[in-house]
Amino acid sequence: MAPLQLLETGRIKMTTGLVPVSGYEPWHVRAIESVKHALTEGVPVLIRLHSAASYPCARAEDGYKLDMESHAVLIVGYDDESETFDIVDPWRSEWGGSQGGVRKLPYEIFPLVIVNASLGKFTLMAPPYKKVSHFETDTGNKSLVMELGFQAPKGYIMDQRQTYFSEFDVEVLYDLHGEQISYRNVLKGKWYIGEYAKTTIPLSRELAGPVHFQFRVNAVLSGARPYTYTDRLTFSFEERFEFGTSGAGAKSQASAIV
């Protein structure tokens, strides 16, 4: 698998921040598969490497300090043939090479070099999850159905009930006979990791043929670790749907997420 191109055109056009979600797997084989699953979905994975070869330390205090000072790298791809991950390390500009500074991390040592190796811990670094589908009834009513939330890892999730979205301010724009139509809806609540805010967007019954939609979302994200925080981030994307058929809507040409 080639290294990811983050925030590709035609998916998420713009985002002011990423939404970290941490997962873990007690069995290292499943941890590796979970990371590969995220990469297949287009989501890079953040891991922390041990800062010293003498880990674990003799004293618990030293081990805790080492954990806090360990070094973060980003996994951006994998290769099952060579059984390696592609990682980007912010400290080393001299690696260079054919993959533009990407270093190889063998699957074999993956569970040995990450912090708390007995639990394969990793963090997805993704924009907010979004999914939009088209719905059209036999009577001519047309709408979009949108889901918003976290990109959830395959496997166990850390702090699942300590991180949540509390607001999604959604704006949808499209053209109808040369006039720009705007629809806005503000969703308020608590959506934890693995839960999704859902909204139905009513559309003009006059829509026909291919229609291009622009979406702008302002989201409020809150969490309790490593400290209590509230952040606001925005993202935008585009979708295109075909109207004019009755029953289930056509599939979007731009899928969920990087």
C-alpha cells in the first residue's frame, strides 16, 4: 500500500483540525491488523516509540517519565510483502529516499518498540467522520441524510465515554435554476466515540439530473484527558448526486473520509 495522500481533493476539502481517537489491542497480531484497517480507510495512525533501549525501567517513576517523553511517529502506509509499516518521523530529515523521508518499521518489532507494548496502543489522526446519502421517494420528495461523528478504530477504544461532540452546525449549498440555495441546521447533544449525529436535509422537489452540493460544518469537540478541554473545528467537503429516479438514491461519488 502506498503512503497516504492526506486530505485528498474530492474528499475533505478543508479542515482546521484532526480528531484523535485512541485504540488498543492486547494481542499484537490484531493490533497490526487494526492499524492496517485504519490505513486502508485512508486514516494515518500516530504511535509513540520508546525513548530508551532500557525500557522498562527499574523504578516506576522512571518508567512513567519515559512514557511521557517518548517519541511520536506517524504510520502512513504498509506493505504485506515486506511486512513493514511506512512511518514518518519529524526528527529525521536526512532519511530521504524514494518515498520522500518514509522509514520502514517491521511488523515483527512493532509490538516491541511502542509504549506500553503489552497493549498495542495507537491513535487515529482523522478529520471528523461524515457520510451523506441521497433519498428520493416515489412521490417526488427529495432529501439528503447526513451522519457526523468520530472515525472509530477497529477493535477496542480508549476513553470512549470521555470524548464527545456536543454541536454540529451544518450548512448545505446547491444551485437551482441559477440561484444558490442554502440550508442550515444546528445539532446539539452528546455524541461519544462510536455514536453519530444524524440529520435529514430537505431539498427542492424541482432538482433533476446531477447536482453538486457544498457542505460546511462547524463542530464542538470536548474531552477529559489528558485534561478537560473544548475545541472548535471546521471542515468542508463536496458531494455530487444524480436525481430523477424514484426509490433509493444514487451513491455519492465522494466517499466518507481520508
